[in-house]
Amino acid sequence: DSVQEILPEWYQLGEDGTVSYSKTSSAKLRQAVIQARRPGKRILGMINNFGSNGFDGARVSRIVASEDSRRRHAKALADLVR
């Protein structure tokens, strides 16, 4: 009862700022989580930042380094939401 939000890592941050479904996120799993949601519980899909060698902090640094790359990333997020 104390859990108010579910934060599944459904999305993967690409090297270029794109966002796609992560390899561990299947349509079946996403549907099961959505169907299991209860009133008052929010589902907030997280974007993970793991590369082939684990966490990649430099990836985010590159994406936020310039106005152009930030704009491309914001567009990728908006496209995902749509």
C-alpha cells in the first residue's frame, strides 16, 4: 500500500540522444504492468542509461552539451510520448 509509483525501465537512451524500448522491455511485459496498475498508483516509464559496459555517464554529458543535441533529445522524447 505504501508504493505510489511504479518506475519500470522501459526505455533505452541511445548514443545520439534517441530513445527506444530497452531490450528487457517486451510489449507483453509493458501490458502486464499497465493492467496490474491500481487506482492511485502511477506508472512512470524510466529511460536507462546503460551501454555495453554498464552505466554511461558520458553519454548524458554528450547529449546535454549543446543546444542542438538537447533539442534533438527533447524531440526524441516528444516523439516517444506521441
